[in-house]
Amino acid sequence: MSKVYRLMEDIRNDVEEQIERNGYVAMQKKYNFVQHLANGYWSDNKLCLNCANRKKSNNHAIPRFMLNAISIKGMVSNSNALIDAHFIKKENGLAEAGAFSLLCNKCDQRLFKAYENPNNYEDEPNLVMLAQISLKNYLKRISIRRKSLPLIAAMAYQQLDLEYGDFRNAPRHIIDYRVSKITAINRCETLYTEYSFAKLREHMMTNTLQKPYLFYHCKVDYVTPIAFQSQVRLFYDFNGDIINNPSEQDNEQIEVLHICIFPLQSSTVIMMYSDLLSKKDSYAIFKASFEELDDCGKLCLINFLVFKYSDEYFIHKDFMDILSKNEELIKIAKEMDAFYPDDIINMEAHKNSFSLSGMKKIPNLLAPNNALKT
Ligand SMILES: [Zn+2]
């Protein structure tokens, strides 16, 4: 379990106690205030990340027509229906699901044009589409790092609460010092991802893209109840040997995989591929074991990686009603690791938790028996 997640759990435990004492509305007000303060630390980033235009618009992690395929009355369930954290919605409208704001409208329409066109999925996606998906994943990562800032800042405020009764009683310079210290690491990670975004964009503009290794591509003739687009950083292969060291902090050493589950009108495109900026081949042994799995096994593994390594999935609401009663899935969703875990004390427990053998314990939403009825 990552440090951020553990701290989040601490906050949750404390929050439950505080809600009982102060009431839900009072606590929500306080958290909104903390979020408002923490957001202020990014106030220098109001420009479009691609062209520096002042007018940023709403960008979406997963194209709307894909979410639409798994929606009911314009709504989809998000991972919080399993994780159950306070003050976070469990379902979203299509306009707000996976929404972030880093690009202006013009760049948003231009940069992802090929992959956001439903007519481009007849064949295997081309290199440009894979690059556009990766570029979006980097953007989403930047947005997540920025959004996790309030949570990280909240840890500092919580500590001040303990020392001063209420953080608002603390001197302003103490608040500033504590919050800037704890947010400095977050800023480094964000800046590195911004650098990766710029580098990939440059390769796209200069036609110097290298074809990634496509672990899996399949267009199945049914609609899965789940939509997903993100990158995961695998820790261990099938033998339990390290792919990416969980305590590695150096962003340059981390190698990710991109996973896509794209529900279309009557089919679904499922893909997993290596990162376009990868310099190493950390996945070589994993690659060989993966190739040995049959199609069913490959889908089962991809399904597991999504729930184990990410919380960025969206699920059909009727399915979520069933899934939210599945204890094993809830456990795995809650243990989901943040992208940069640190402070891992017990490597053996971590390895057990991330063992790929866990893939058979949870429902496989990519299997034909779980398809949506169209
Ligand atoms: Zn722009």
C-alpha cells in the first residue's frame, strides 16, 4: 500500500470521527476550504500546456462516445463506488467523467483527432493513434498529480490541526512552510511528466516516433461494461521478479504500460502496449510469459491490472451495483497503489499483494459473459 494511500486512510479514519463530532456539512466546508488553499499553489499554471493560450477548456481522459456506450441516462459509475472515500462522488455525468483542464479547446480538438474518431477502429490502431493515446495519458497523469496536491496538502493541514487545535489558528508563514515542503515532491513528479509530454509531442511533430510493442490488440464483438484509458507501472512479473522497483523514486527509471478498453457501439477495442518513450526493456520476461497465455487469460490479466493498479476506470451503473458487493474486488480496488509508492517497509507483503495470481479472484469484466446486452 502506498504512502499516499495509507495517509488517505488515516485521514478517512480521522474524518469519520470528526464527522461524528462536527457534522458532515461542517467537515465538507472545511475540506473545500483546504482544497481551495491547495489549488492556489498551482495558480501559476493557468495556460494551455500545449500552446500557452489563456483560455483552457474541459479535456476528457476517455472520449465521450466511448463512455456513452456504457452509460445509463448519461451517467457512469466511477471507482469510488468500490473505494468509498468521503466527499467524492460515486458516479459522474458524461461531461465530468474523467474531466481535467490542461489544454485549450483548439489543442484538445487537434492533438487527439485520429484516436477520438470512432471510424478509425476498423483495423489495428496506427502509430499516430497510439502516440495520441500516450500523449493524453501523460496529460491525465499531470492532472492527477496536480489534483492530488490538495490531498497531500491536507496531510500538512491535518498535522497543523493537531498542533494548533485548528490549522486556521496557525501563523500564515508556518502554514506556507509546511505546505510548500510537502508539495515540493509532488511538483518534481509533475514537472517530469510535463517534460515527457513535451518530448513525445516533439517526436510526433518531427515524425521520429518509435513503434511501441503491442502486447495485445483485439476488437471483440460485444460491449464490455467498463471503459478505461491510462498507464500502469507494473512492479512484478509472473515469477514475482521485479519489473519496476516499488521503491524507485527516479522518474526516468520507471517504465509504464498503456492499457485501453474502448467500448464502441457494438464492439470493444482492448489494447496494451509499451511506452513510446521507453529506453529500457524491463518487460522482456513479462512479455514472454504474457504471450504464452491464451486470449481468455490475456483479458483476465488486463482486467486485473486495471483494478489493481488504477482507479481511473468507469463502469456501467447496473454492473457496479453488483460489483460493489464483491468483497475481493473491493479489497483489490482499495489496495490500488498510487503511481509513485514509497516508504515500503515490507517488500514480501507488497509482492504478495501484487502477485499476478490474484487475477483469477475477481470478476473479469472483459469476458463475453459479462458483456452488456445491446
Ligand atoms: Zn492550446
